[in-house]
Amino acid sequence: MSDQHDLVREGSDKPPRKTMREWIGDLFSGEPDNVPELLEMLQDAAERQLIEVDALNMIFGALHVCDMHARDIMIPRSALVVVQEDQQPAEFLPTVIESQHSRFPVTGDDLDDIKGILHAKDLLPLLLQESGARFNMKDSIRPAAVVPESKRLNVLLEEFRTNRIHMALVVDEYGQTSGVVTIEDVLEQIVGEIEDEHDVDDDSFVKQIEACSFHVKATTEIEDFNEYFGLNFSDDEFDTIGGIVLQAFGHVPELGETVEIESLRFEVLNADSRRLRLLRVDTPEPIHHDSQT
């Protein structure tokens, strides 16, 4: 029986469906010499419906990850939820329950003295212990992986996979704690926001990195952005801060491009073929917020 995929019905104007070999040959018919040419070729392939837009966006995200570092996506020091080495369950369990996180850095004297990582699931045996049994934090924590702020995300992702870990401590050049980064944080740069049952009411659309520097999700609603930064951007034309920034650029910007809007400087930290994802916002004056991520 002949392959129906290689035949055109008599009287039909519909062209024959391409084989996988023809599809790949068409996609890479002209060999790109650099990344911009590759991105342009992939964009053209999507416009010709050779690949799905969602697949294209993941390719863009994977390429951008190679240019990003741990410092770009880490949960900053000021937003960490930690437990202390000398605490007993009655003292730290309210924090664990309220935060709904699955992993917690365990500190000694201060945030620069990280003893390890406590997994919430490792606390389940407490339910079976007698009320008089004494809890020992050292028996429950696991070693903390440590990476520098400059660690590239593609390398970090491979280390996460190889070592089967989900969280790493991020330190600066002096060995002081800058924050933590999770495998979910890295994957979100490739596939987009990963929401779970605890993300519905999550308002952590802004992460403060330094006194005058913030990481802001491009999907942050303008009303929320204005409230956080004390500004008055109009929401008549756009709903999100990403829309305002995109209009200021006049095109879909590439990683690292910057633009100034009023008193703020916006830098693109992550974007795909159609939209912005993550922005760095620098303010002229320090802004202090006590909210945790």
C-alpha cells in the first residue's frame, strides 16, 4: 500500500504533507552563522507553521537561559524564609506551615551561617514520635549546595539534574549569602510561569535585589506596580508593566536591552519571541519593603 502522506488526491489543490526529513531540511535550509540569525530562522519557521509557537517560545527561553546567571533569578536574601538551627518544632512549624514552602535554609548565627537545607517532607516522622521525643535539627537537615552569583543557569540546571537537588544557596564574591535559587526558578525561564495550588494568591511579582534594584515580572499589573513603587503609570492602554515597557522599546527587545521610562531604568532579563517575561528595574532612590516572597 502506498504511503498516503506522499500522495495528493486527484483534483485536490492541497500539497502533500512533508516528511520529517523534508521538514528538518526546510527548517535549516540555510545554515545560520550566529544566534540572531538562528532566532530569525526559527521565527520564520513559526510564521510558516513549521513549528508551534509554544515550542518556539521554549527554544527562545532555553537560548536565553545560557546568557542568564543565578543572580538574575534568585530569591534575594531579604526575602528568604529560614529556620534556625537551635529551634524546636513548636517554634519553627508555624513558619513552615504559613509559608507553604517545601525547603528551608537552616541558619546558625546569621544568614551567612547556613547549616543546610530542611525539607518539609522530612518533618513527617514527627507525627509518629512520642510527644516527649526530642527533635535534633542536625539529624534532619541536608547539605546545602552553594553556587556563586555568576553561575550560568544552563550549567546550574545541569548540576541540579546531575546531583538530584532542587535548591542551591547563592553567595557573593565574599562568600556571604545573596539568596537561593531553585530548579523551578530555572525551568520557569524556559517554559514560563509554573503555577501550583499555592501560587493562586501569590503577590510576589517584585523581588528586591538591592536598595535600588528589583526584579519584576512583566505580567505585573500596572496598578500593583504603581502601588509598590509609588508611581502613577496609566493603565488606560495597557494592563501590565510589560505592555508599557514594550511600547517604549517599539519592538520585542533582546536580552540585555535597556530603556528609561520617567525615573526608572528597565533592563530585559528574559523574553521570548512574542512577549517580555522578566525585567530588572533600577530606581533613582532606595525603596524599602518588608514583604517576603
